[in-house]
Amino acid sequence: MILIKDSTVVDGTGKPGERADILIKDDRISAIGKLGSQKTATVIEGRGLISVPGFIDVNTDSDHYLSLFTDRGQHDFLLQGVTTIFGGHCGSSLAPLLRGSLQSIRKWGDTGAVNVDWQLMDEFLATLDRLKIGVNFGTLVGHSTIRRALLGEDARDLTARDMEAFESLLKQALDHGGFGLSTGLAYNHSRHTPYLEIKALTDVVASRRGVYTTHLRSEAEHLLESVQETISIAKESKLPTIISHFRAIKGSEAQFEESVELIEAAAAEGVPIWFDAYPFDYSMLPVYMMLPDSIRVGSLEHMLAALSTSHGEGIVYESLPRLRVADLVIARAPGFDYLVGKTIGHFAESNELNLKQALLKLMKLTRLRAVLFYKNINFDITSKALLSERALVASNSPSLVEGRNVIENERAKNTFSRFLEIAAAQKKTIEWSVKKLTAVPAGVFNIPHRGLLKEGAIADIALLSSPVASSSRAYTGATHVLVGGKQVVADGAFADVYNGKILRRT
Ligand SMILES: [Zn+2]
């Protein structure tokens, strides 16, 4: 038994916090109140701390970057008080894999690092059960993952027979525990996906009470259209629908603000539409996404071949946007680790190239597998959107072991703390913020017994230091964290305890 003594309990419902003790037996909360001393219990001194339900990060990249395998503790999340994460976003999940390969995540992860001993969703989830990770994890089913399982590199329309096969694979993956469907409509293998295909597939998900998440076809130039398309899907399918990593891309701020209004208006009419967002000004961008449409077709090898002709190179050179040096940092450069953390400007200078030439050289050197940090987000407008009732908070990042060949990703470490600061500065109560990070996402994803502190709930609990309203650095992360009744963070440090549950849709 564990007794959390005398903390302020903010339970996730939104009601005002109250000082109380929390008693935990096995994996559940057995009592909340003035409990006196409990002889057999391990005591966590909670005075001056706030107890909250463990935060739920609805959109992470820990599967895409394979960090579930390389950083089982997922400590970046735990140290912020996040106890549940979701993956399988942007059209790519680690299952089902009919061809036994991880093609659809090659743009992010080093797929050689993992022994793929699964094909179907249930086999994948069983592999994770055996692995034992630090946080609770659930996954969506990736649209591109299934499409590629069926069609390989072919990006054609589906035939009626393909569609039948697609639907039965999707149903199976959902019945094995997948939480819903994700699409990555900006990526090569999915950007020509017709509306009717998405509609048919979301109807399948709706029949099983899942969710639908989407990386929009366009996040900038055609943002409004893309948002309208997504609202239509949500309206027609009545499926909880989440626009992934929604952000005000510089230059498209007006469309973004109008989109938020559209989403709020649709929600007011009962359309179950949401978006997830993070309070940072950069995105991570696989370098090949900067190629023009005419070259950005098919596999990496195919694009690389096109890039290797002088004609193709000319087309790419002409199409590259005029770049601001500070805006691009090399986050990942397989085979060229010494470049990680450098700006394109630095790389250009040391190679005596102009910026466009330098980018082209990076593309070729890394065979299009480099990933860039791109400061292309309007921070103020995106942060404001995070306070919308339709916003969920998500890092869209992997937890990473220090020293890996990816530069430090502040999003995985600080998204939730920063959100709490921003909300407090805008006079939102801690109760309002905590509900948004816990009970609300638990409701959208239909996860039972989590997201609230109450008797009988699973003991996923974070203890935060008390906030000083309007101080810009009030939250530094979680002091103590429990996952499933076990203490996994003590005094701000990961305790090397792996008690996360692999979640399945119920
Ligand atoms: Zn995405």
C-alpha cells in the first residue's frame, strides 16, 4: 500500500482541489480523504504538492522512432507526469505488417534496430506486453501502413476488392485492440486518398467506437479546405475526430485562426471534432517532404533516383523555398552523426555552398533520410489555440535516450509543463488545465478507469509542485509519479520501474 499524505487533490473533473490523503492498494486508488496513518503503507509526503491524474499524451512519436524499444522507460514523459501515451498517428502504425517490414516508418526511425517478430496487431501488442515499458501505451491503426501492406509502393486508387481487404484488416486490427484509424494525408503514399475511401474506413471505426486522427493534406496553403474535409468526416461518421499536431504555420496564420473558429462552430453543433497541439515554434520535418510534388513520388529510392539526374536536381533546386538559416537545424542524419545539431547555414558555410545547395547535398548524403527541426510555427497563435475547449495537448514527440543521434527534443520533455504555464498565465485554473490533460482525453479515447482520481480508479498519479500563477517557470515537472499503483518517479528522478500497461480498445 502507498499513502500520499496531505496533498491538494485535483481530481480531473474540474472541481476545486481539496487537501486530502490518497490510499493506493495494488493498482487502484482505494480511498481519498482524511485517512490518518495507515500502518502498512509506504508514505509519500504530499504537503505542498498537487496530486493529479497522470497526464495523457494523445499523440506521440515513440513508436515511429522505435523509442518504445530503445528507451523502454519513456522517462521524458514520466518526468512530466505523463503516464499514458498514444502512437500510431499520421497514417503509420507498427502493426499490422503483412509483409513483415516497417516500410511506413522509415522516414522517422532506424528500422534495423528492432527485431520485428509480429505481423498482426495482437502479436504486436503482445510483444510490447513482454517488453514492459514505463508508460501505458495504446495505438491507432495506420491507414498508410495497411495501404502499403496491400499495395506495396503502388499509390493507386483501391479497387472494390482492395477495399474489402482493407476493411477486414482494419476491423481485425481494431478488434485486436487498436484505438481507431489515423491518416497521414500529406505523405507520399496517402496524399491522393479520395474522400470516399476515408469515409468508408471511418464508418468501420465508428461501428467499433474508435477514434479517427488525421495529419491534414495541407497544413498551410490549403489548410481551410483540409480542415473542412476533416469536419465533414467527423460529421458524417459521428466519430471522435482529432486533427493531429494542429499548428499555425508562418504565413498561414489567418487560415489557421479561421480554422479554429470553424472547428469550434462545428463542435457547438455537436460534431465530435478536436485537435491536438503543442506549445512550441518548431516542427520536425523529414527532409524529403521539402521536395516538389513532381519529384516527391513513391519510395525514398525512387525519389533519390529522380534527384540524382541533373534535370531532377534542377527542378528541386528551383523549388526549394528561400530559407532562413536559423530556421533549419539538422535533427537526424543517419551515417553523418556529426551533423546533428548543426544548422543548414553552418553546414553550407563549412562546405562553401549556398543554402539551397547545402540542403540538396544533405538530401543526397543521407539518401533522403535526414530529419530537420524547422522553426515554422507561429508560437503565439498556436498557444492561444491550445486554450480552446477543442484542443488536446500532445507532444507529437518520442521520448529519447540522451546521446542518441537526435538532438534533444524539448517537446517530449516539456509540452505539458509549458502548457500549464501558458494556461496559468491566461488565468485558467489548475483544475481546468488538469481536466483537459486527463479526463477529457480519457473520454475521447474511451479509456476506462483512468483520467480521474477517485476510489476504484487505476492509480496513475502525478504529484506536481505548487504553481505560482503567472510565473513563467512555475512548473518544472513532476516530483513523484505512480503508474498502476507503483512509484516510477521519486523526487524528480526515474526509479527504473517499468509498470506501464499496453492498452487495448474495449
Ligand atoms: Zn503528422
